[in-house]
Amino acid sequence: MVEPTLRVFPDAGALAHAAADLICAEVRAKPEAVLLVATGNTPMPTYAELARRAAAGEADFGRVTAVQLDEYVGVPEDDPRSLWGWMERAFVRPLGITRTVRLSDPATFDAELRALGGIDLAVLGLGPNGHLGFNEPPSNPGAPTRRVTLTPASLESNRAYWGDLPVPQDALTAGMPVILGARRALLLVSGEHKREILRRTLTEPPTPEVPASFLQRTPLTVLADAAAAP
Ligand code: F6R
């Protein structure tokens, strides 16, 4: 097993800068890289830094393919809760990306990824309950791309994103083999509230109760701010 690399930064801004450096290095080395991309709050400063670099002509994402990690069921893309909408506003459009793989049908999604040769780099957040994408606990490493019902813990943490709008109960998620099969993964973690789950993710034997813990078996770089560092 390869030891995950853990890098700790004084704050979320420094973390975002380092994450953007790693993503840009990947794309420089392979301009047609296939990137699996989380939404959520944690990666937003990283995506803003990537957008700044793209606008300044310091980075070119024109040949990159961006792959959606998860989506709510029954939420149209112009709904403020749509994760595709969020990904488009925060990542796809500002970086000038034209090639995308959306998650709307699990079989089509997996076939498209196979045709692309899999994921080069996964940019991931860590659920407060250890979920990865919407692979909720318990999820084993073979859990496929599928429809899931969100746990009460995820419904609660997702409530913070859209004020008074109800949180959808069901979602689609890229399966564990898609995520764990990425040639490289970055796990971005910030905030004190993630410290204990990050400790479990990195130091306890991999368990379905903490789906992110299976990342220990993959080429993983964890970027954490000081508040989240175990
Ligand atoms: C979102 C996703 C989720 C989030 C996780 C952390 O596309 O896949 O697994 O990465 O819930 O969310 P934040 O970053 O908001 O704490």
C-alpha cells in the first residue's frame, strides 16, 4: 500500500493555491487530462484560483474533460440546487472547458469513462460522515455508480448550501471503483469540523463505515488546512 501524502497549510487560501498548482501541473503534463470534479464548499477557492489563472492566460484547460462526481435526482439543471449547475458556474465555464461527462444515467456514465480511459485526476472533498462523492456509509470499494438515498447526516450538512430550499433526498454518485481507480486523487479538507473524520480516513483500517478511508489504497495527496489537520 502506498502511504498517502498529507500536506498541511496555514489556511484555506494557501491550500487552494497549492491545489491549483497540482491541478495545473497535471494538465500541463497531459493537456487532455480527464478530471473528476467535486462540488461542495471546500474546492471553491481552488476553482476560483484556477479560473484566475485561465483568465490570465497562465493555464489552458481547453482540452481537458471534466467529469461530474454526483448529482441530485429530480433536480433540473437550472435549479439552484443542481450540482451540474454548480459545477458549470464554478468550474466548467470559468476555466473554458468544453468537454464534459455528466452523470445522469449510471450505465452511460461508466461506458463514457471507459471509452476515455478512466480518470487521470480526481479532485475530491470529504463528507463530514466520511462520504466520497455520494457514496454514503456504508459503501464498500466495489459500490458501483448508482442511485443512493442520502443519510440524515448528509441531508443536514447539505442544508447549509441553499438557505430555505429543501435538500433532495436521492442522488446519483460515481461509484467507488471510478473514484478509487483514478490515477491520482487530491482530497481537499478544510475546517475544524473535518478533523476527526480526516483522522479516521487516514489512520484507521479502511472500512465501509468511512468510504473515504479506501483512498488509503490509492495514489492520494491530502491537502488540509491547519484547522482540519489531524
Ligand atoms: C460534492 C461531493 C461531496 C462533498 C462533501 C464535502 O460534489 O461530492 O462529497 O465533497 O460533502 O462538502 P464540503 O466541501 O461542502 O464540506
